[in-house]
Amino acid sequence: MTDRLLIVNGLVLPDAAQDARPADLLIEDGCIREIGAPGQFAAAREGARVVDATDRLVITGLVNGHTHAHGGLGRGAVPDVALEGFLAASPSINGQRGLDDLALSATLTAAELLKRGCTALFDMTSEFPLPSVAGLHAVAQAYAAVGIRAVVAPMMADRTLYQAYPELLATLPEALQPPLARLQASDPDACLSVVRQAAHDWPFDNDKLRLGIAPTIPLHCSDAFMQGCAALSAEFGLPMQTHLAESQQQAVFGEKRYGRSLVAHLSGLGVLSPRLSVAHAVWISDDDISALATADVTAIHNPLSNLRLGSGVAPVRRMIERGLRVGLGSDGANTSDTQNLFEAARLASYLSRVVGSDEDRWITPGDALRMATEHSAHAMGWGHRLGRIAPGFQADLVLLDLAQPIYVPLRNALRQLVHGENGAAGDRVLVGGRLVVEQGRLLTIDEAALRRQAQAAAERLDALNAEGRHLAQALRPWVSAFCCGIGQSPFHLARRLGR
Ligand SMILES: [Zn+2]
């Protein structure tokens, strides 16, 4: 029997290209069937669930194009450091976690996202020392329980930070070098076989929870491993994601290692494809942007973590002008402190005004909303069914309270939403027509119990990781100097990129 749902009396913003208008929605089996004038579906009320959206702005659920499940339990653990400082410390932040911790961290991530109007995420998920089928299932099961959509993509590398940057290792005091030089990254064949096994026997509904694959950072992956990931992506249709040129160090040392840009190198390896999305892409040239656009890759803008880690500002307008699709991510709660995609959208819009004073090249509210919805959905392989309120799209919907001050008086719902909303107006959230948040509270889990579990886990993990944290503190001055020393680079990359 068809499950029929009506959402009536709302002010509906169908997508980034249209104005909000009073409309009713007819939803069947979790899928939007029709948008109609108010009252149009009165005859369909019998036997239907009816949600009254009076005084509510109805928008499509936001889609987070880049985050990390493991960031949930790492919240508050990252000091004021640049990206490489964070990577050097990350074993002491993400280490010692069992399957329950992986699930708990994913639950925290999903809970925060849903409460802030985000109904789907691309999760680059981490398990130390290498991914496991059980770990991937634990994360996916956590998402299923909370009721969010996700791509679960194991984050993998076959080089350590110190193998990626031998120059960093060489700058460290001699006493610190041997143990770090002895560190081994994951075995590449073992990583690939875990993903193959997971893809062969994925027990989740692929319309809600997909497997992906995530070679974490090109410099941290051998060419063969990167190509092995791309081959699995092609064989099983897995969305693939990597962190591309997030920091200036990655771009400079990538060029040093490969004799050409990271994008040119990846292109040469044959790994650029419509299934690939590249998170950050801060330090890339116009030629790089054009190459990514030609290959139909999606870039994911992450303004929150780019600012937090001092990575820089991605050239989003230049990307859009060159035909590169740009989605939006929050990045992990450890390096962004919040998963709030409303805030990321506002930053995407405002930051473009720091880059230049030409008003015509600023990121508009429509640009920002498209990034946070349709374009992120495309990176997940769901561009045809997520990110708009339209017939055939999933009923992933957010109802925002128009009595909140940012909407009073109401003149331009799109502008007031993107520039003003911080999630405080969040009332109800539906995923596939299922109500998962009501009056701002999650219906699927016990939030008070989750908080207690998170605090207990954080205290246990911090005790277990104390030794690693002391090592990270000892390394910090040298890693920090390595990050700051880029200005003396002979490569003059910043100038070449027009910064
Ligand atoms: Zn990331």
C-alpha cells in the first residue's frame, strides 16, 4: 500500500533557481510526486499523513559534500594549528578507538547534521590502522539508526605524513626522527581488499547508505594505490573523494615530487572521473580547474576548516566560471568545530567578497544554496534525486520557523535563508518522508544518553592517547615552522596562482 504524505500550507523554496512560493507537496513512498497550489491535493487527504507547514519555510535537506564521522568524538581536541600540525596530532586524536567508538562518533556527527537541517553526508571515515568491513558496517549502521543518508568512504593512505613530506622529517630534532621514520602506513593491498569485500557484500539499502572510497591525500598515496582506488570506484560505481591541494604545502611539495601540479599528476594517472570529488582545492591554478571541469569532477568547498586551519580561500568563482561543479562541505567537527552547513553556506557567500570587490563575481545566495544541495548531492552519485524539491526527488525536507527574527519581515526567503540562517529556525526534518526531527529534537535517538556516552568515551580515549598527545606537543614547534616556512619556497606558487 502506498504511504502518502501531504505537506500543506508551507512557503516552499523548490531550489536555488526559484523563488519561494506558497505550495503543497504530495509525497508517495518517500518520494516527491507533485508540487501543487495550496489546497490542490485536498482530495488526496484521506488515508494520508498530513504535516501542517503553516508559518514554515520548506526547503530541501542540505547535503554535506565532505565531512568525517570520526570528527564527532574529536571535537575540541585540535589546538590552533595548521593542517599539517593537525595531521601530525591526529593519531593521538583518532587512535585507540573500537567499533563502538566508530559508531558513537558517527552517531554524534549524524545527530548534529540532522538537527541543523542536513539530511545527507559524504563521510570520509577513518579507522586505525586500516579500514575493516566491520568498521564500515558499524558506521553505516549508526547512520541507519539515526535516519540520515550517507556515502561511507573509508579514508586510506599507504604513506605516513613523514613519507609524504620527507622534508618535514629532516627538519625534526634527531632524537625525534627514528620512531617517526619507522612508522608504517597501511598496507595498500589490504586496504583495497577490504573495500572490495565491503562492496561485494554491502548489506545496506543503497538508496540510503552507499559505500564510497577515499584515498585521503594524493601525496600520502602511491600512484599504484591511487589507481587501485580508482579501479575499484569504476568497477563498483563507488563515489571517490580525496583532499586536493588543501594546504599550500601540499601544492608546493606535490609539484616538487611530481614535477607538475597535483591535478596534472592525477590526470596523468587516469583517476579523474565524474565519480571523483576533490575536497578543498584551495591551491589550484586556472589550468587545474579547467582540467577538473573537463573530466566532470566535483570540487567541494570547505570554508569552515579552511579558515580554522589557515589553509586559505578556495577560488570558487573561478571554478564556477570555468564550468567546475562546486559542492559544499563542513569538514569534520574536529577541525571545523561545527557541522553547520548553514554557516558554511554563508561563509561561502561572504568569503567571495574578500577575494575581490567586483560584485558580479561574488557568490550569490543562489550559488551558495546550489553548492549546499544539488552539487554536493552530485558528488555522492545522487544528483538526480537529492537536493531539490521536484517530482521524482526524495522527500528530504527541512521546515524552518518563519517567526524567527531573521525572517521578520520576510522579503526574500533565499537571501534571508543563506545570509541569516544558523539552524536556530529548525523545526522539523524529514528524510525520505520520515519525520526524524520535531521541534528541533531528534526522534530517533536519546540525545541525553548520547551526550553521556560521548563524554565517557572522550575521557577514556584521552587517557589512552596521552602518550601520543605528548609526542604531538613535542613535534609542534617544528611542524609549525614547516608550515610557516612556505613563504621562502623557491616555487613561488602563490604568485603563480595569482594570490
Ligand atoms: Zn576533510
